[in-house]
Amino acid sequence: MTATGLSAPPSPAGPTASPSPTPLWERDLAEEGSMHALAAALRGPWRLLLLGDGSPTRHLESLTGLPVRIELIAMSPQARADQDGARPPQEVAELALPLLRRQVWLRCGQHTLAWAESWWNQRQADAHLRQREQPIWRSLTSNRAELFREVDGLALVQAPWLASRFGHGGPFWSRHYRFFRGGEPLTVIREVFSPELERWLGPAAAGSSAAPGLDS
């Protein structure tokens, strides 16, 4: 690996990854009845954002009229998926070791609207993440190759550092999904969205409960 390769370990003074946020409620979308339960819990615009297979980068730019800027938090190798306080989705086990974990903030102008972390096989990361501060969707589609996204799960999560950056107390809606190319998993991505998006989407909750089963 060259000195500029992505699998080189970060310097001791470099940024460190944040622990994954704590889930307060989770839903595996493969479970029977998941879509019906979420339809009762989430308003339509939020269902489209969280459950749709479109690019969140495009969604945020369309909503705000501003380009998405990526603020890189950390990108470092991992000998195992759950090190450094990570709580990886179970789908990360499908990726070949060694892994690389990347965390970013997604900003539109002065608005920090989302946080994301992703897990990659290091070889795939070297191939697809050459521009570290470019949105993943743009990196993966720059050559117009076929790409498939599958949303695997939703959650409500909490973390003090998310509340501080978003300026909201939480909890926060999160989802995780996989990108596939040629039928093989390419990366697993978790996104957490700021409640500030209600400025454009309206309230997330469709009823009195923030999520089905959360207050039961």
C-alpha cells in the first residue's frame, strides 16, 4: 500500500471516531409488519427520507436549495467491526476484513443536518473513497456504474455529542443500509438525521408516540 493509501493508520494526533449512538428503539425492516407499523408512526415525507432508496445527499440539497458539504470526522482502519465504541449493524459481518470506518457530518450552509458512519472493506475503500470529503453517493456513481441500495433497519438513537451539534435534545431518527454492486455488498452505512429537517419536512411523528412500541 502506498503512503497515501486509505489503509494507512491515522497519526496519534489525528481525529478519533465517536462512539456509535445508543439505540433506544430499533426495527429490522425484514420483520413482518414493519412497513405497516412505520406508516402509523411516521409522516409521509419522513417515510420517504428514511425508507426510500434515493440519495440523501440529493434529498438534502433539494430541500434546502444548498449544496451538501462533507465534514470529515475520522476515517481509520479497524481490526474488528466493533472496536472504538462502534455498534455496527449486523450486516457489517458480510464485509471482508480488514475494515475501514468513516464518520462525517453532512452540512447545507450553516445547517448540520445529518451524521453518518460507514464500514468498508479496506480494498473497496481504496478504490471508491479517493476524495475523502466527497459524499459517498457521488464517489460511487462518478463512473455511472450500476449501484443498488437496500435499507435494512430504522432506529431512534441518542448521544450527547449529537445533541450538542444538532442543537436538539433528541432522540434522533436513524437508518442503516447497504450498497451493492454486482450483487456483492460494497459498504454498510448508518445515518442519523437532525430534527431541524422538520423545517422542510414537517413533524416526523404521525401520532402521539415517537416510534411504534417505544413507550410500551
